[in-house]
Amino acid sequence: MKSVNRRDFLKLSGSTLIGLTLGGVALRAQAQEQLSADDATAKALNYKPESTVDGAKCSNCMYVQGSDGEQYRPCNIFPGKLVNANGWCSAWVKKPG
């Protein structure tokens, strides 16, 4: 078995950390695409990019993340997808507060 000296260990650890960080950033960027009304989960939950329910929009749903004012935001119901802030689906629950 080959022993690893301290210098090689630190280089390997640093490279691994950088690789994991950049890989995670790349996956997050790639996974964020707008949800299509044709998506199977969107159809199952009756997602509409424009809400037809008074006072109920993705922007005031407890499952939506991101900053207020963003047109498309991540949603816990549709992982890796961005929903329209003006949209709605049957999983909508009013944000507390």
C-alpha cells in the first residue's frame, strides 16, 4: 500500500473540494428550467402559468422559494423547475404570515 504524504493529501483534498463545489453549482444551474404545463407532474397537479383562482398565486404559496419580485422561482413541489410567480397548482397553500 502506498502511503500518502501530507502535501499530496492536501492537494487531493483541495482538488476534491473544488470539484464538488463547482459540480454542485453546475448541477443547480442546469436543473433550473421553467416548468411546462405539459410536464406530467404539472398536469397531475393542474399547474397553470397564470392563476385563475382569486388571491392564490405561486408567489404567495408556502412551497415557492426565491426572492419576491422574481418572475420565475423554484418550487418544492416541482424540484429542479421554476414556476411562474403568477401561476397556480392544486398543491397551493397560503404562505404563513
